[in-house]
Amino acid sequence: MARSTEIFHFKILIIGESSVGKSSLMTRFVDQTFQSTFIPTVGVDFKVRTLIVDDYQCKVQIWDTAGQERFRVITTTYYRDASGVLIVYDVTNGDTFSKVRRWIDEINKHCDETIAKVLVGNKDDSDVSSNKVVLTEDAQQYSKHMDLAFYETSARDNKNVDKAFYEVTRLALKNRLESRLIQNKNQANYSSKDNLNSKAASIRLKKNVFGGSGKKYKKDKNKNGGCCKSG
Ligand SMILES: Nc1nc2c(ncn2[C@@H]2O[C@H](COP(=O)(O)OP(=O)(O)OP(=O)(O)O)[C@@H](O)[C@H]2O)c(=O)[nH]1
Ligand SMILES: [Mg+2]
């Protein structure tokens, strides 16, 4: 059961080097399918899925882009208004892990610093063992150092795919609710100040009414210890 009828909208990006499995993760998560043939993404693609996270309805727009430089159209538009990002590498390809830092720099350059970030080591298949070159411990250590949530996934075996997407959405939702709370508090402060101002206005108004007669004004002024002096 959802906590409220409100639907929270999030734009979640998937970034990383070519062939790490970005499109496969998106397709696995949204369509529950997997394709073993490699069709590089050209430009940008996106899919939508609605999730219930902590009893809140979240409509997640997942944006997938080309890892290959020549097909890349990553511009400011791609990053604009993003609430979360999955930074993907391939556990069987060390080079894709060493490029993670570059992708994080891109995010820092284009996105709000509060953007939810999850590091994903994909292709961690059940039979990966001898092919695995990026060790879990190394990636874990790195994610701690960079303050990122971390999952090892397999789009092929459907391992941890939901977990990674749910986690990035949960973090994005947490940010959204927190900033809303701060906004509400500021608004409450502002309107209580507004109340004070309108009281002051009505005090001023009274003072003006009484101030019409110099005599009465003087009397009140003395009574209030001159508090109405500046009005
Ligand atoms: N064994 C294995 N192969 C995978 C997995 N995920 C993706 N692949 C394969 O890796 C290849 C590349 O996957 P894509 O999802 O197209 O990679 P991509 O990151 O979107 O690549 P670009 O679009 O070029 O950036 C494909 O042949 C997939 O079938 C996985 O978890 N395990
Ligand atoms: Mg792709």
C-alpha cells in the first residue's frame, strides 16, 4: 500500500564505459529480459518503471546512453534534473573500473552535489570466478572512500539488479523528502515572520488611528514607554 497518492518522479542515469552492460541492466530491470548479443547504444534511450519505495510511489525514468565515444551525445541536457546515477563497470574488465573516476568527475561537473550515486560492478555472473579481475574488496574499499553505495550485479543472471535500482531510488527519495522538509521549515519561518509583520502593520495602523489626535497619541506613547516612537 502506498503511503500517499502523490507520485514522486525521478530521473536516474546509467553511465560507464561501453559494453559494461548499461543497456542490459535497464532492460533487465524494466522488461525482465536479457540479450546476449551486443548492440551498442547510439545516442540516448530511456525506459520508465513505477516502484514503491518505503511506501512511496516513485515513477523512475531511467536514461541509458552510449559508452562508445563516437556514439555519445552526453550533453548538459542528459544530466539536467537527474536525481540519481548508476556508475557501471564490468568486473571482468579492469580498464572499465579504472575509468569510474572519470565518470564520477563528469557527474560532479554537471549534477547537483546531492545526487544519489551507486557504484555497480556488472557481469558478476554465477560462473564468473576465473574471469573476475576487479575484486569485491577493492571495489568495496573504493566505494567507501568515494562515499558511494555499491552492488555487484549480473544482468544475465538477474543478480542484485533490482537492489541497485531500488537503492538509487531510495537515496533520491530521501534527498527529495529532506529538501522538502527544509523548504517547509523555511516557509513556516517565513510565514511566522510574515505574521509578526502583519501584527506590526496592525499595530502601526492602530497607532495611526490614535495618532490622529496628538493628545491621545502622547498619552499612549508614555504608557508604552515610547515603543511607538518610530511609527
Ligand atoms: N555475461 C554477462 N554478459 C553481460 C551482462 N550484462 C551485459 N552483458 C553483455 O555485455 C554486452 C554489452 O552489454 P550492453 O548492455 O549492450 O552494454 P552497454 O554498456 O550498454 O554498451 P554501450 O551501449 O556501448 O555503452 C552484451 O553482449 C551483453 O549481452 C552480464 O551480467 N553478464
Ligand atoms: Mg548500451
